[in-house]
Amino acid sequence: MKKVIFVTCTTLAIVAFAQTTEDKIAQLLSQGKVKDARYELDHSKATGTDLARQKGLVFHAEYKVDSAFAYLDVVRKAGDNSPRFQLPYAEVLMWKKNVDAAYDVLKGLKIDLGADPRAWSAMERKAELLSWMGKFKDAEKFYTLIVKDTNTIQPVKLRCRTKRAEVIAWNKDFPRALAELDSVLVALPGDEPASLIKGQVQEWQGNYPAAKSAYSAGLQLHPESAQLRLRLEKLAWVK
């Protein structure tokens, strides 16, 4: 009897370890620690679909397109439709120039902010991918859902409002984009992303003095910003 209990516990431990390894890899990748995630994968004891899940995540982070697609496709065909795997799968499809298939994946991806207060992270990524596809209205819709959700923390709301303003600008609605950015900059004076986007929108409008002022205001609070400094230097000719 003791032997049976020992084997059972060992089996459970292996399963738990495989699950923990995947979660650890996902966490490391979310922190940008790709080499550490690769180390975990190389020392993983997982097999079969569990190993494919881990490989799909790491190969995606390493921009190994064909390998990432192969393993993420295995996960998708195994029936896992979670954001953890479907978001990188959609991105890999974009890398392979299969935008229509990527869009279909994103349209079918269900993210319930009410069920998981942390789901805003996946929805933000979905909105970002949609914006890269040129699906600006779709992207705006999902950014708005994040902003309006009561569980979304304030820094995330402000970041998503900035991104929403960007897709609004890409859709050529410059006045509404600038109004959104001005509102963000009231809450976060000199915010680097908002200042960069505001200046860019004003450049698109041909309002170079205003763009120069936007970059300058941001640089005063973020003197370390190479992007703001470069934008300002490019407008040195503006009086």
C-alpha cells in the first residue's frame, strides 16, 4: 500500500511541476526575461502537449516564427483557446503575413473582464494586435472596455487611454485624439508616451510649433527620454 501511495504522489508531483514550469515561463516572459524562460524550458520535465505549450511560448518570445507556429498550432488544435496561447498564435500568424487568419483568431478570443480582474492585460494585448492590423475601430472598442471596467487599476486605464488616442489618430480623427491626450496629460503631466503621440498628431496636422511644445514639455519631466529629445531635435528649425 505504501508503494502505491508513493507512486501516486510522485505522479501528482510531476504534473504539478509541469504546470508550475509553464506558469513560471509565462511569468518570466511577461517580465521580458526570455533567456531565463529558455533556461526553464531546457530543463523542463514536461512531455507531449505540455511541452508543446512551453515551447510555443518561448519560441514566440524568441521570434522563431516557424517553430512558434508549429507548437502553438498544436496547442490550439488540442482545444486550448485561452489568451495565453491565442494571443501569441495570432501574432505569429501576422508575422507569417496571414492577417485574415490572425483576425479570425482574435475575433474568436473571449476575454471576460468580469470573471478575472487581471484579464485587462490580455485584452490590452488583443487591442494592440488589432491596431497593428489596421482594425482601428475594433482596437478602440477593446481599449474602451478596459478603461470603463471598474477593476482596472488607474495606471492601466491611463495607458490604455493613451493607446486609444493613438488608434483614434491613426483613424484620422485628430481632434478627438488630441482631446483624449490632453485629458491624460492633465492626470500625468509630461507623460512620455502621451507627449510623443500628441506631438506626432500635431506634426501630422502640420502644427509644428505645437508639436515642438509637446515634446519640450515631456522632455522637461523626462530628460532621459531619447525619443523625445530626437523628436525635438528634428524640429529645431521651428521657431
